[in-house]
Amino acid sequence: MITNEQAVLQAEEEIERLKQAYMEHLNPIVIKIHESEQPPSLQDLLTCQKLGSKYFNFIENFVGNSGLLGAHTNGKWVTGFAETCHSVLKAFVVHVNFLRSHSDTLKGDLEQPDTAAYANMQRMTKEYLPKEQWQQIESLFKNNSLPITGFEYAGVNDMNKTPKWQLITGLVIGVLFALIILLLAILIPNPTATQFFIFRGVFAVSLAAIAAIIPGLLNVESRLQKFSIRATGAIAVFIIVWLLNPPALVGS
């Protein structure tokens, strides 16, 4: 089983392979046009269209999957790949115009991009590149009557982000309550059963508040006499602290 990092590297290698296959077929055609003014054959154009579609579509699909592979967490990688998408989108316009210039030969075989074509790459450039760069590509697509759905529609966010003030408030309250409980544990080394119940509950809540801002996922499953508990994240931390009693374990 390959890791996400390996999957990203394999996808990048496939992108380069598809690009080379496309360029190796296109370059002789362009040279022939310039040197002998000989128009490409229908088969040349169909093959060019097919190889170009494979190349551009693979990158488009990879952009859609790159978030699932965790690639967007690397700032330098995602910025570099957004720049790659910028170049690929420019190349796509050249590709389309080349095929359109030979529409008489292709006739009904000329493929037309749909309204959402390459929206993922457009969103990538808009999200991670300076405004003037993605607007340049947007204008290029508009001027060539190509779809700009990705520039106009940002798409749905993956998840609702917790407001920064809420994270800071949770951290401050959690640390404050934890310090209070630690101080009380020193001042009251032998609390009553009621005091211990309260200390333990407040301490569990404070640690859960601190854990809520720490990235990652914790799963806990506890089976009691009459019921079972399943929890994740900050609630899981609360359950661990609440159910675990270190003094009792040491005493036993």
C-alpha cells in the first residue's frame, strides 16, 4: 500500500510522462507547418487532441484529488503547483486555438470544452497565486471564449473553520482552570470525596479545552457495566481524564 506522499510523487511523474508524449507528437507537426507549410492530417490532429486531453484532464483530476492526499498542507508545494496550473492553463488555450485553426479538417471531430472544464485548476490559481496572475488567465479564457467557472465559483469549503477568538478563549480558559486545579491539589492534598469529584471534572474540562486546538484525531471507546461510550477529539480527552483515576491505580 502506497502512502499519500508516494501517490503525489507518482502523479507528478505521470503528469511529466503525459506532457512528453503530447509534446513529442505536437512538435513535428508544428515544424512541418512552419518549414513546408504542409497542413497536418486528420489523424495527426485527432492524435494531438487525444494526447492533449489526456494530459490536461489528468492534471485537472489530480488537482481535485490533491487535497485528499494531504498535499495542500505543504505551502511551498501547493504554491509551486498553482504556478504549474497557471502555465498549464495557458498551454490549454494554445492547444485549443491550434485545433480551432484546423477546424475545417477536424469538422465534427473537434472537441468543445464543457462549461466546467478545468475549473479545479482555475480555482487552484485563484486561491494560491497573486490576483494579477490569475486575472491574466481569466481574461485569456474569456477572450478565447473558454469556460471560466473555476474563476467565478470558489466551491464549497471542506469544513467550517473554528474562529480564532474561539480557539484563544478555549486555550485561556483551559490553561487557567488547569492551573487552578493544580494549585488546589497542592493546597488540599487530601480532598473530600465531593471536592475530588469537582476537581476531577473541572480538570477534565480544562484539558479537553486545550486539546480542542491541537490538530489530530483521537478516538476512545470505553465499555462500562451498563453502557459503552465512544468519543473523538476533545470529548475523548475528557473521557480519558474522567474515567482514569491514577491515585486509585497507585493505591491498588
